[in-house]
Amino acid sequence: MGSDHGQGEAQRKCPHCGEEVCEDELRVFMVDKAFHRNCWIRKFIRPTEDGTQGMTVRQEANAAVSAWENRRALDLL
């Protein structure tokens, strides 16, 4: 029998980006789905932009949330 070392960390795939959501990552649960924290926030701050020029959906979400948090910290929202 094979070892399942490391498989316990992978919980499920994020509905926004399709990447694995691991136990050690910041995540948000909605109904029975686990989202990466930034993917979940991304759904609320503005629509995902098409043509992210080489960025994955998750990278785009991380960049958008980071920019949003910076604007929010400066009271620009």
C-alpha cells in the first residue's frame, strides 16, 4: 500500500480558481465549498478581468485583493 503523506493537506479545489485549497492556507468556507481567502474576496470587490496577461486566476485574485487592501488602508475607497 502506498503512503498518503501530504494528501491530508489537500482539501478540495477552489470554485473560483480551480486550484487546491490546503489546510495551511487562509480559506473561507461557503456552504460546502472552500475558497482561497483572496479568491473569495475577489468575487465581491469587482468582476474578474479578462486577459490577465500570463497570470493565473488565483494570481490575478491575489493582486486585485492586495491593491484593494492598499487603497482601503489609505481610505481611498
